[in-house]
Amino acid sequence: MAEEAEAGRRGGLDGQAVLLVAGLADLAVSAVGSALATVRGALRRSDAAELATEAERDLVARGRLVLDRFAGVPPAHLEILARQTMARQASDGV
């Protein structure tokens, strides 16, 4: 009896896994189909070249933002204040 219950649970989990994978596959196919329809619509536009240029500019701007965010470490707040103070003292002749 315990073996039958174990087999039933295992079959249930296997069945759920199959259903889950099938659902994910259907979702992926649906998303790809939707993306292809969007691309086809964009290619039919008369201003496709302008649209591509604008997309390129947007991607370059995003790239700059990412590099600015992660590439360099900004100076510490106290370091900035110290530089400003030194510059002020130098201009005042102190």
C-alpha cells in the first residue's frame, strides 16, 4: 500500500513537471510569435531606416548609462568636500 502511494506521488510530480514544461514551452512560442509579428510590422513601415537609427541611438545611450554606472567609482563625498575647501582657500589666499 505504501509503495502504491509513493508511486502515485511520483507519478503526480512527474505529471506536474511535464505540464509545467509544456506550459512554459507554449508561453515561449507565444512570446516568439508576438515578437516576430512586431518585427514584421516594423519592417513594413516607410520610416524603417529612421526607426532603426533611433533604436541605435537609444541603445548607445543605454550603454553609456550602464558604463557610467558600473565602470568608475565616484570619489568619496568627503574627498569632494576637501577639494572644494582647498580650492576655496587657494582662491582666498589663505
